[in-house]
Amino acid sequence: MSEQPQMTRDRALEIVRDCYTTGQPQSTAVELTGYSRSWVATEYRRLKARGISPVAGQLDLFDLTG
């Protein structure tokens, strides 16, 4: 049984951002990307430092104005 190739860093960053902005735990991002917990935690910290809300995506999901 061969392992699947690791996804690109850019794709993993997209997934981590989506997980972060929809309030998903870091463990979900780890499972979806296959990247290490420490890498995902670092990216979560970077998003937080940039002032991105961990629920920003939830606001988009439930926006009833559009």
C-alpha cells in the first residue's frame, strides 16, 4: 500500500485558514492536511496574530443579508 503524496503547502494553508475561520479545532486541520500538529499550531498562531477572527467563516456561512 503506497502513501499518498503530501499536499502542497499552499493547499494546506487554505485548509488551515478555512478550519481556523470556521472555528474548527487544530486536530481537524491536522487530519485534513496530513501536516504535523506543530505546523498547524504555528499557522493558527499566525492567523491569530494577523487579527483574523476564528469565527469569521461562520459569519459568512450564516449571513442572511445576501
